[in-house]
Amino acid sequence: MASPGFSAPGGVAVVGSGLIGRSWAMLFASAGFRVKLFDIEPRQVTDALVSLRKEMKMLELSGYLKGQLGAEEQLSLISGCSDLQEAVEGALHVQECVPENLELKRKLFAQLDKIANDHVVLSSSSSCLLPSKLFAGLAHVKQCLVAHPVNPPYYVPLVELVPHPETAPATVDRTYALMRRVGQSPVRLLREVDGFALNRLQYAVIAEAWRLVEEGVVSPGDLDLVMSDGLGLRYAFIGPLETMHLNAEGMLSYCDRYSEGMKRVLKTFGPVPEFSGATAEKVHQAMCVKVPDDAEHLAARRAWRDGCLMRLAQLKRQLPQ
């Protein structure tokens, strides 16, 4: 596959104008890319552009807008589109952001496969659908991969790059370079695995958190504090493997010192929880004491979360790596 690169001027197509699609559009525009934001419903595109203007103006006023361009300049790079072929025409990269439904995504990529040239990268935002299922049988399979962002992508930079077994190395390299250019932190998965890396780690934590509450070891509120005021503070800057390395005289020292204890504790872990029944009701009630589950309270708490993430991201950018 030829590699024309991503030097401006360049075009990106974002397919799907929901929360993830809007975040991708903002990220690409922040780096100076022309963005065509596609949705099958013209009204949804119009609403998305209104939402983008409001959010980017707010970010500019608060000093958290990414990139060197002002909000108006970035907004001028984003246009709406309700014709898929028009959206993809001339694009160097297509980022799919439709709902997490295998058949819906497969149908969309079959359409993209018919109109794509031999240079464009076809990328899915899927959080857990395997590339081997998403892209099976496509003529342009070498140009396909998953680029899974973390919600909300504008504030959390990680992107998991997951190739199909037939994805060309050049496709991964180009996407990695593009993600770095728009300020994200891409990681390469060397092969596909169910749940990718982030959700496998997240689900392991969620499962043990659930078991600890279910078995009456700790309350739901205190369980969350273990992460937010304990592990989470550390993991915001270093991962579990570096934590091991630093918590002894290097990794080999840590394994020698703690491996028997870790194996003993791990053997006490229970089966996969059902995530239902009495425990689900108990956790739900505890969460609602802190954040009632109506739309207004949830939206306010998400806004608070996003503000915290913005400030944390700004701090991390200021610190040496």
C-alpha cells in the first residue's frame, strides 16, 4: 500500500456523529486536518456541529482547547456530510464511530470497501469487536484496523491499535503516526484478543471489585476510594509493571520478594460474577446516593469528571516523562 503521509492539507472522514465521532472530529481538527463528519441522518449532523461549536468555544475560554489553532479556525475545518461517498472522497483516513453492533459495522465497512481507494486507512473505533470479524472478506483488508479510543477521547489520550491478521504493517505505522500527530497516545497490540488490552484490565478490576462487595468485604463507596485515592493516583502516571519495578529493587527483585504472596491471593479469587441480582441493586443504591441516576445529575457528574481529566492531562503534559 502506498503511503502518501499526513502532511497538510489532508482530509479525514469521521463516520458517525455521536459522542465518540464528535471527539474524533475535534481531535483531527485540532491538528489542522480537514474533517468531514458523516451521519446517515442530516439532522444529527446539524446537531453535532452545533454541539461541537458550543464545546470548542467553552474549551477555548477555559484554556483547554487542544492545538495551535483557535476555536473558529478549527471549526472551519469541520464540515457535515450525509453522503458516504462524498465524505470519504479524498480522505487519507476514515474513522468509523457507529454504534457497537457487529452487523451494523460489517455492513458499513462493506460499503466503505466498495468506495475506498488503495491509499486510505479504514479504521474502527470498536471497543471490543475483533478485527477478524469486522473486516472479514474485504478487498481492502490490508488497509483496515481498529483504533479504539477511551471515552471521552478528547480528554483521555490512549488509543489501542488492533490489526486484522492481514493488516499491512504500513497501515499500523501510518495510523500510529496520525494518532501521535493529533496528540493521542497510541499503543500497538501485536495480535487481536477479545476485549483488547484496556478492557481486559478494566474487567479484571471490575470483577474483583464486584466480588469484594458481594462477599461483604467492603462497601461500594469504600471500594471506589481504594481506586480513586489509592491505585488510581499511582496508575495515572505509571502502569502496573513499572509499579512492580519501582516497589522493589527492580522487577526481578519484586518477583522474588512478592510472587508467592501474589499467587496465594490470586488463588482465592472467585468465579466471574453475574453482575445482577442483590449485589447489582446494592451497588446501584450506593452509587445513587452519590450521583442520582437522572439525566441532569449524571450529566453534571460527567462534566465534573471531564474537567478533572482535562486538568490531569494538562499536568501530565507539563511533567517530564
